Amino acid sequence: MKNKLSTPAWILEGYDSPAEYEKSRGIKKAKIKNEKTFRLRVCPKCGSDEVGVVLTGEEGKGAKEWECRKCKWTGKNIEDKELNEDEFMKYLDEKGEEVA
Ligand SMILES: [Zn+2]
């Protein structure tokens, strides 16, 4: 038994290249969108975004720390999340905030 090489669909359908074929069928490569991103700071411990900066140490030295108002975590290694617009909207939705 011989293995038949299957002819690609784009050849069978008479296109010049796979790209032409895909174009004609409306197949698009995942396009790189110029998306807006939203940065979010969340607590590394509980994932809450109810975090704020607290100043520790002597005044003027600028020792900044983060504090989670939910679980009382404090520290410097706050988690930085980047959300695209969809994710951000979803996030606001879940928080139950009005989306302007
Ligand atoms: Zn927390």
C-alpha cells in the first residue's frame, strides 16, 4: 500500500497560494490588535485590587510599601496585571461597577 500525499485544498481549488485560498475563504490569521491595556495592581496573596500605598519608615525616605485592605498583606512585591480592554470590562463587570 502506498501512502498518497494529499493535495492541499488550495491547489485543488485552483488558488495560487495558500494565502490566496485563505483570503478567499475569509480565514484570517489572528491579527495583532493595537489594544489598549489596563494595568491593575493586585494583592499577591488574595488577588484583591483593594491595595494602596503605605509609607513606612522615616518621612522623606520614600520607603513605599503596599497594603492590601482586604487581607492586610503588606509588602513591596505587588502584583502587576495587564488586562486588555475586554478583560478589563469583564473585571469591572465582576466588580459590579458601572462602566462609563
Ligand atoms: Zn490581599
